[in-house]
Amino acid sequence: MNTKDGMTASRRAFLKRASSLSIAGIAAPWALNLAAMAEASAATATDYKALVCVFLYGGNDYANTLVPYDTGSYAQYQLARPSFAYTHASLDATLLTPAAAPLDSAGVAHQYALAPELGSLLPLFNAGKLGVMLNIGTLVQPTTKTQYTNKSVKLPPKLFSHNDQQSVWQSSAAEGATSGWGGRMGDLFQASNTNTTFTCVNVSGNAVYLSGNTAVQYQVSTSGSVPLSGLKSPLFGSSAATAALRTLITEPRANLLENEYNRVSKRSIDANDILTTALAGAPALATVFPTGNALADQLKMVARMISAAPALGAKRQVFFVSLGGFDNHDAMLTDHPVLMTKLGDAMAAFYAATTELSVADKVTSFTASDFGRTLTGNSNGSDHGWGSMHFVLGGAVNGKRFYGTAPVVANNGPDDVGQGRLLPTTSVEQLAATLGSWLGVSDTELLALLPNLSNYNVGVRKLGFV
């Protein structure tokens, strides 16, 4: 394309693809994907709000996270996984007592307990700050088991595939998507933030969830931004060499790609200076986060950045943190409880930090994962599934409640497609629409940024948990 418009389109396409790549080595932390282009935003905000996605990579096992407790359901659960089911007695201390019992599609009430290792979340549930999402997963449209069996409706691409379902959860499209729904929400609020760089913040590396059409995720480490090594101290012991390097990588260039590289480099260097100063000036957190817990370290950095939001000029922020290790085909009895402890303790500490900062009602966190897993065991683990159970946490959450339809606990029952692999009855799009509406996204904008939302009737597009 030789026209000016064509060159602009090519440039934007190049930047978008470049920003989705993780940069290796010493270049990674200084985040070359800081090139958020200052285009008009569709929404404004005067107060502060933040979303925090807690992604559990590998496909979290739903049945050993939210455990069936009522007599009939527990019996089927224990029968399906005799070698790694929790004992019924071990669940007594974490039994959930909601305001109203969750019902299945036939109107039968169910009981659930948290995995014992998630006990730190129980007080938050009882206080009405934690809600539970039942049987949520990737869907294109409402889908019955008959429709699934007959292949009469469109299904998410490449079901049960890690990479693709991670992408569908985060972006509504298969692997290769260039924007996610968190980033697309960020697009709308960039104009509300004095510095657009800090709209979408990733503390765990790179995820399509935070990539927008104009917003680009800003990557930080658990200790903050990491400056270019040649600039954080005198290069070769020479301040003149440091100044020369700074000029070399930030000055305007005639070549299009060289100029863009330097523009992004300058933005990264400037952002590092701004964030470092803002964090240094923020009050120290008294909340104690658990040690030896990578997720807690990430959430502590999120809390620190939220505390510095006024200095950063941020009114709306979307964060991404993650914990890996959930592909538990085996060792469920030993590995999964450790992950549950890390998840529960980290989220509880993070909520305590938001309370300390007086922003608990301004910050909503939610868990997500590739997919759920099978109810039936494969000796000492479970296999790839579909629907799952997830949590929403925050001062604005209508907690102590279950949202969605309780699935019948069975192998090839009315709510699963075999092996207890749940057919979702609530979609990620509905979750995203609910969170987006709370953030301030209009109904019209929600339909634009969530491509499958229009397949749902207006009355069920939002779930009411905030």
C-alpha cells in the first residue's frame, strides 16, 4: 500500500503485532509495549475503579475448589474420584451458607464447601464480599446439551485446548487474537487517565487479556518497573556514556521503524521514572502478604500501584496477575491443595490491603482459568474440561451468594458432556459485561467490545453480582 492511509494502517498493524510479543532478556522489563496511542476514548470517569483478573493457568479443577457438600452430590463426587476426593468431615469448617441455596435447572437445592485450603476466603464470603460463579465458561451463545451433541450451534474454537481456551477466556477469540476484553475496556477509559500508560497493567508477563486496540499493556515486576540497565547506573562508570545511550535510544529518527522504536523507548524510560517516584511517595502498606507466594507478590504490587493511582493520574485501571501449575492430570492430592492455599491467602491479603487503602469498594477481583476439569478422575488427577467455578471479590460485590445454575454432579448427566465435563450455563461474556458495566462501560459499548454478548437476551446479559 503506497497511500498515506495505507502506510498508517500498516504502521498500526505492525505496532499491534509487535506489542503482543514478549521481549526476552534485559529488554523484557523495560516493556517495549508501552506505545499506547493517544486516540479519543469513548468513556470518562471522575472517581477511581479497578478490575483485577487473577488467571489460573493450566485449567483449575472445579470440583476440588468448590466441593459438592450435600449428601447426594458429595456421594457422586466421592465416587468419581475416590483417590483424591476430600473427606466429607474435612469440609465442615468451610461449608458455605449463602443467603439462598443455589438451585440446579430442576429446582433442586445444592450445598458447597470451599476447599479447606481456601479457608481464608470464608470470612470474606460470610461478610458479603465474595461471590461464587457457578458453571461459567467459554460460550458463543446459550447452548443446551442436545444442541452440543447435535452440533447445531456454534461452539468456542478448539475446546479443551489450553492455548486456545486461555485466549477465548481473555479475548473471545482463539489463539492469535490481538486484543482482549480487559484491554478493550482500557481503550474506552484512556482519556480519563492523565498518563494512559498505566491504564492496563500486567504484573505477570504478557496476556492478550490486557491488549487493546489502542491501549497497550504496561508490564511491571513484583518490585516495580525495571529500568533499562544502562540507564539505572552510569554506563561503564561514565555519566557521559549514560547520557549518550539515552539520546541514542530516544531521539527522533527519519526511518519509520527506528523512530517508532525510539518513541516507545522514551515512553518506557519516562514511565519508569514516573512510577518509581509515585511508588516511593505512596504510603507503606501495613497489610502482611504471605511470603513464598508468587501470586501474593503480584497482588501486593497491584495494591501498591493502586495506592499510587492519584500520583499516576489514574481513574480507571485494569490489572492482570496469574498463578500457574493447574494442569493437574496427576498429583491432585499433593499439588492442588498447595495452589489453593496460595490462591486463598493471596486474595485475602489483597482484599485486606484494599480495605487499608479505603478503596475496597473501588476494586473488584475475579478468578479465571483456561477451563474446568473432568469430575471423573484418571487415577490421581483430572483431565481437560470446560465449565468451572470462579470467585468475584470486592467491597462492591453482592457477596454471600451464588450466581448461575448449580450443575448436577454426575458423569454424563444433564449438565455435562461426559466425564463430568461441565457444559457452561453462564458465559464469560456475561461475566465481562457485568464487570464492564460496573467499571462504567455503557450497554452500547459492551456490545461492541464483547462480540458474543448480543447472542444473549438483554435481561440476562448482566449477572448482578456488583
